[in-house]
Amino acid sequence: MAEDEGITVKKSENFSEWYIQAIIKSEFFDYGDISGTTIFRPEGYFIWERIHDYVDSLFKEAGVTNTYFPLLIPKKFLEKEKEHIEGFSPEVAWVTKAGQSKLEEELAIRPTSETIMYPAFSRWIRSWRDLPYRYNQWNNVIRWEFKHPTPLLRNREFLWNEGHSVFADEESANLEKDQILGIYEKTITDLLCLKGIKGQKTESEKFAGGLASFSFEFLLPDGKTVQGPDFHHDGTNFAKAFDITFLNREGEKTYVYQNTYAISTRMIGVLLAVHGDDKGLVVPPGLSRYEVVIVPIFNEKTKGEVLEYAFKIRDELRVKFRVYLDDRVEYTPGWKYNHWELKGIPVRIEIGAREVKSSKLTYVRRDTMEKGTLNATDVGNEIGNIIEMINANLLKRSTEFLYSHIKKTNEITQIRDIIAQGNIVQVHWCGSSACEDKIKEVSGGKSTNIPFDSSAGPDSICINCGNKAKFVVNFGRSY
């Protein structure tokens, strides 16, 4: 591999440049011609297909049904929900002309779909017998507010799921939260091999138009936080704005209760940033286009027997795994090693004349670069064991990285320095917006969420005002 085809900077020394080189040189992604857009090349899009299919299957098991609503939203719909449009209006891209003709009404390109879906819900829902609605759509959205996009992490266009649920009562709506967050958590840990902080957003950071927001938060190697999948309990806010009512069991007209939730392609950026190393990407096995790459090593004398044996091993592995046999003769084995390491393929198998004679196979694990041998007679089971170890190791490393960078303090003067050192800072907080604003000012960051696994003790005091603390809250710099 030529020098300019590999990563030329160390991840620990220049993360931003490393990240761009890793996702571009691996041929997973490329820049779109419009700032803030990203091209998903086949291996990059494969990751999203796997996330989509995994989450979608869990949604369907939970009783969520897929649907699709239009991309364009009439301006009058956005204006129906003042709090909602105030939250999103800086991000909205507008269609104002068709050809040379000015449209009678401006059309928004969806930043999210509440305002195009809920007028239909208002028409369709009549009785308690119609509920619940548990709809989801997979689509793209446009948000245009920021000036410095980062591929996948801060895009103007991205892909996601939009879950929109409607219930007859608040208790049923609230019960959905743990189920959906559980689906996202399973996806994050089992498929992406990541650890995130699950918790509730503060009032100032919650979804515009919602009553309460819940999220998974992640820390990247550059010390910045990224919000992952989230869930919002919207109460009756949208129901009142869009007149979504029904007749309850007592024959009374009442408003519905609603939830919304999403996971987006941002998570691809998170997993590549967290797992990658100086050689390039490290892709969890469940997300890799190929789980195993076979590299035959031969000369003119051994070519026939090596390739015959390599194809035999490939066919055996194909029963369980996604396998690619790289028998290209125009590239050297060394070039191929570097090429597939850059792409993060979980397992490489090397087959030469020695392996043919011994019925052993040489393998290399991408996560550790550990080299070893396995029995060709039981290759399927042995590769399965290696993949399980890779999954476990990636999750372990992600967990250790996250928790080693969560620092606690009771001194407000220490917060900025802790964050500047690439950490999340965890503090006690009374719950007031004035104190949150002060901590933001002092820290140079913002609150990420209130972790579910932490709580303020009876003697805890707010780091800013000194009054009794109600919460433990995390702060950090974010994308």
C-alpha cells in the first residue's frame, strides 16, 4: 500500500484529521458536494443496513409498525406548534419555487415529521378502540442550522428512524419508554459494541415540544460528547396543537398522549471514532460487510494447491459468515494486509503452502492484531469463537474508556479544567435552570444528561448554589 493510502497521523495526536482520513481512505464514506452531506459508499451503507435491520426487527417484535409520510411539510403545519417550530426554525430548509414559479405556500424539507404526520392522526383517530398507534418510519431529514459540519457526527442530512406513538392514557405512554430504550441499548451493546450513558435530559436540553427527553450519551477520543438514540415523552402538547382527540370508554372527548424516538447514522460516526486505531477502522463483526477475509500466499509452484485449499475454506465459512477471498494477483499479500486492516475487517486468514500441509490456518484479529493458528477441520466453530471474543473485547474497551473519563467534583472552579482534559464531569445539581446556566458558563460545555445509574445522596449539595442537590448531572463539550 502506498504511503498516501494509509493513515498518516496518530489518533491520539490529531483525532480530527485521523477521523477524516479513516472514514475517507477506508472507502466507507466520502464528502457530498453540498457542505454537510455525506456519501455512503457500499461498506459504509452496509453498516447502516445492519443497524436498520436489527432495530427494525426488534421494533416489529415490540408491535411497532412501519409507515411513510411525505418529505415536504406545508408552512402552516409547522406554525401550528409554536414551541416546536421555535425549536427547529433555525434548522429548516425551505422550498419556495417550482421551476420558475413561486409556490403559493412555502414548503419545509422535514427536519422531523411531527407536523406532517399529526394532521393525519387527527383525521384517523376517533375512538379508544383505534389506539394505540405505534408507527415508525425510516427516512432522511435536513437540518441546516450549524456552520461546521463533521461527517456522520454533525450532518445537514442524515438517516434515522422516527418512532411516533399515540396512546389513550399517560400511563401507557410512559410504559413504552423502557421498552424502546431497551431496544436501543441492546443495539448499542450487542451490535455496535459500545457503552453509552443512559439518562434524562435537563429541561433546557430536552426536545422542543416534549415534556421529557431521555438519551444515550457517548464520549469520543477527542473529549467531545455525542448524543445517540433518544426517546421523548410529548404528553398532550402535539395533540392540542393538532387536535388529536378521541372518545374514551366513557364517551368523553379527550386528548391523546404521544411519544417520539430515534436512532440515526450519527451512531456510525461514534462507533468508528471509538473503535478505530492508528491503522484505520475497527468494525464490530456484526456490522462488517465481510467478517472474514482470506488472503492466499503463493508462488507459481504453489498457486494451484493454495488457491484450491483457500476456496475450500471460503466455502465452508460461507455457511455461517460473510467471507471474501482476496485472490487478486496484482497486489502483494502485504498490501492486502494493510488494505483490509484499514477497512477494519474483524478476522484475516492467511493461507500458504505451510497451512495446506499442516491443516492449520493462520489468523489475525483486527481488534488486537493478535496472530495465531486454528484448526482447519473445525474452522467454522473456531472463527465463531474468535468473533465472540472480538465483540466482548470491543465492548470492554469502550466501557473502560467511557468510565475512565467520567470525573466527579464538588468544586465548581475545577469543572472547566476537567472537561478540557477530555472528560465528562459529573456534579451535584439542585435542578434550577439558573444553576445549570452558571455551570455551563463556568464549564464551557453543557449538560449531557442525568444518568439513571447515579443519584444525589441525602447530604449532597448543588455545586453552584450550595442548596440541597436533587440530581447528579453530567457536563461536557459536545458536537
